Amino acid sequence: MLAIGVEAMSMLSNPTFLFYQFMNSISLGMNLFIIATGLTLILGVLRVINFAHGAFFMFGAYVCWSTVTFLGGAVGSFWLGVVAAAVVLGAMAFVIERGLLRYLYGREHLTQLLFTFAIVLIVGDVAKMIWGTDQYNVPYPHGLGGAVDFGFAKYPSYPLLLCVIGLVVAVGMWLALSKTRWGRIIRAATQDREMLAALGMNVPLVYTGVFVIGSALAGIGGALAAPRVAVSPGMDATIIIECFIIVIIGGLGSLWGSFLGALALGFVTMFGTVIFPDWELVLAYILMLGLLLWRPWGLFGHEEEEPH
Amino acid sequence: MQTGYKTTFWISCAIVLLLLLVPTLGSKYLIDLTTEILIYALFALSLNVLIGYSGNISFGHAAYFAIGGYSCAILLTTYELPLIISMPAAIILSGLAAAFVGYFCVKLTDIYFAMLTLAFGMLVWAVAFKWRAVTGGDDGFVGVNVPAFIDNRYGFFYFTLFVVTVSAALLWLICHSAFGRTLVAVRENRVRAGFVGVNTTRLRHTAFVVAGTFAGIAGSLFAMYNRGVYVESAFWTESGQVLIMALLGGLYSFFGPALGAAVLYTLQVGINQYTEYWPVVLGIILLIILMFLPDGIIGLAQKLRSQFSRKA
């Protein structure tokens, strides 16, 4: 144990390594953010914790792999895979929301929760039927296999691009939510759906739209993660827990909360791997617990309103 | 109400008597199946204290089942302690773990509570998975040292039946005590219960500990039955499965979850013979319950009965 500590200390005093790990943390955090923001959006508007979000993420990664493989790894095939993942997951979400979930809105939370759990079981097994239990690797997209020279250190292009994409998604979502008409409607739906309906707004359509966008984000997140990880069954379970930790840290339905939560989890995971190898997940929980003791409703959340 | 209790008592006695006779049928397969169902029934009953009686949706209940299982197995095997010490110690450890986790969880309610219990459940899974030296990691903890008197099919069956019956009776008493009644009041309206002077947070915490403790009993039985504990026992799908058992039987009745466990487990064993895709089947069963049978089998039976008596 002490030996590990000494080794970790010497690694952490190496500036190049420190920079590398710093960038890795942001890159991982941004990838997690893209996924978690879809979950938190659905949670904020529909008040449903979508357990199937992890399964959607996994499905997105598989769709991306299939697209890349089908096109023989041609230039641009990866990005087509990302789009395909968004479209497939959006379409799946549309069918699930319109066909089933919509009939459960008036019911207890337990019913809705278990509904999404049923979707986890079904989507997970359908993925197994289509893609089997093999592990797949998606190569880095064309032109992004190299590294960018920062002068004092090099950093691989693809994870660097992930940082940029995450930031673009965050700013884009923020602009869309705060500056556009649809964004205002979505924010109004998180506040008071009855009032929104009374004002003549088509609330069911808002719900469908949010569920589709949120799920498409899970698909995009999965496709973007595909070159970083091995695409395999079981990748859905870990990601959903990570998303929950992010949402709990950030606060229910908060965009910037999930942004900070995702970054925090990225740093804890990457530096935790160095300091306490194998136990980084436990560190993430300690982070979450500490926060819960201080602010049970998360960094950017609000105290829950009691039912009357 | 009192006559209702009496009927329940006699029906329960009849069921226990019938179960006592199961080994005389001579089918080893049936004895094993009944033992497994009894263990799952206790697991589902314990969860119902939390969900049916106090309205807290736990998605991490498998954690206490696994803690009970691992502690019992480790105490029996690694430390070679006798059963009379190992099992109570395992049960107390599950209760303590539930007390610790519950302390954080009951600060939150509803969907936040569900997320947090799930996160803690997966923490237990992660620890069991990584702490190879103690738990055996993903190979599982195998070769549990089971005392001689239950080291055979018949002995273990009667031992399980005894433990489950006593536990179910205790749970029944707890749920029908003043404590259980107050839990229902909290479930129905937390704010009002608070106004009449109930410390709702402490009450929910107690329910959490009771549920975790009894799940630990089920878990320790399961570990001895299988002569091993596997990390899958702590996985979140296991928590989901026991929740489905409770829901299938009927959450708002005391024995519903036990019935649900029997039905679902029998289905699982049956379907596993034909296909490896049990999760899809489970998902579809769950969708059907949610869409068409919101109050489970017991609720359906009650509805049919009331319709029948209206016609008569």
C-alpha cells in the first residue's frame, strides 16, 4: 500500500503526467456530461429517472460500430455513425414514449421507474441478440489518430476533440434553453406543467420532444465513447451509475450542475486511478456522500417541495 | 379486522403445514425449488416493509442480501465460526450496513431516494467485485463451510422453512404493530404524519434498517444453500428483480410479495430451460404488470372477487 503511495507521488510530481491526467479528466468528464445532460433533461421535465439511459448509451456505441464496420471504415464513417446513433436512439425513444410511457405519467413514480427498468432489460437483451457478447473496438476517426503538440507536452487529438465537443454541447444547450422559445417552454415545463397546459401549450409534445432529445444525447454519448472504450455488453450498467452520481452531485434537472458534476467525476476517476488503483469508484461515492451531507439536493438543485 | 387476522393466521399455518410435507413427495427438484422460493419470498417480504409499508422505492435492496450472504459465508468459512455465531453476526452486519446507508438515504425522498439507494447498492457490488482477497472478486466466494446438520437437502429445507417462517411472523408483527401503522400513515401523507408529531425521518430510517436486516437473513440462507456467494447477488438488476417480485404479488398486501416471488422464480426456472433471454421475458412481464395489473396478483384477485360478489 505504501509502495503504491510512493509510486503515485512520484507520478504526480511529473508535470507532463500531471498535464496528461488533467486533460484525461476533462475529456472523460465532457463525455460523461453529454450522456448525463440527457438524463437530467428528462428528469427535470418528465420527472422520470430513466434507468434505460445507460442501455441507450450502449446501443448508441453499437450503432456507431456497425456504421463504421458497414462502411468499411471510410473517411467520415465515424461521424456518420454518431449521427446514426442519434437518429436510431431518437426514433426508439419516440416509439417508447408515444407507445407506452405516455400512459404512465399520471401513475406513481414507482411505476414509471419500473417501466424504464423493463426497457433496460429488453433493450439490453435486444442488443445481445443483434451484436452478441463479443467486444468491439472502434478506431479513432480519420485524421484524429495523432496528437496535438502543446509545446511542453503532446496530447492525443481525439480526447482533445471530446473536450471541445462537450463544451460546445454545454454552451449550445444553455443557449437553446435560455434564449429560444422552445427552451423557454421546456424550462416552463420543469416549473409547472399544469400552468403550461392551461396556457394552451401542447405539453405532451414537449414531453415527447424532451424524451427524444435526451435519449439521442445518450446515443451520441455512446457513439463518441466508442473509440475510447471496448464496446461490449455490460457497459450500460456502469454508465448509468456514473450518470446518477453526476445528477445527484449537480442537482436534479440542472444543466450546469451536471456539467460540474461530470467534471468532478472525471477528475476523481482519473486521479483516483493513480492514487488508489481499483478504488476510484469508491472515491466517487465519498465525493457524493460529502456533498449530500452538505446539500442533499445537489450543487444547483433546489430543496424538494413537499407533497400536500 | 380481528376475524381477518384470524383467517390470515390459519391460512398461514395451513401453508406452513403443506410446506412441511413437500419432502415427502420425494422429488429432489421440488425440494430445491421450494427452498429457493422460500429464500426469495423472505427477500421480497423484507423489501415490502420499505416499499409497501413506507412508500420508499429502494433500488439497492440486493446490497443487504449480498452483505448478509458474504458475511455469513466469510464468518463460517474464513474464520471457521459456528453457525450460531456466524448467522446472527451476518444479520447484525446487514442491519448495521442498512443503518449507515439509510442515514443518508432517508434525508431524501421519492426519486432521489431511489437513485441514492441504487448508487449505494452498486457501491456494495463494486467493493465485492474489487476486494478479491476477502470476497473472491468476480470468481465469487466458493466452498462455504456449512454445518453438518444442514449439509443435506432435507436438513437445509427444514432449516430454511423454520428461519423463513419465524422471520415472516416477525415481519408480520412489525408491520401490524403501531410502528407499521404509522409507516402507512407516513406513506400516505408524509407532511400530515409530521404535523401530528411523527418523526418521519427516523421512522423511515427504522423501516430501512428492518428491511435490510431481514434481507440479510435471506442472503445468509442463500449463501449456505449455494455453498457460495457471487458478486451478481449485489448487482442492481437483482434489486430490480426482487422489486418486480414484490410488485407482481402486490405491494399493498403483506403476503403479496411472497406470492410474487414464488410465481416469478418458478417462471424464471421454467423459461431458462428454453431460452437464455430471460431478461427480455422479465421485461415483458414487467410491462404487462405495469400496464394492466397495477396492484399485482392479489389486487387482481380482490378485484375479481368484488366483481363476482356484486353480480351475485
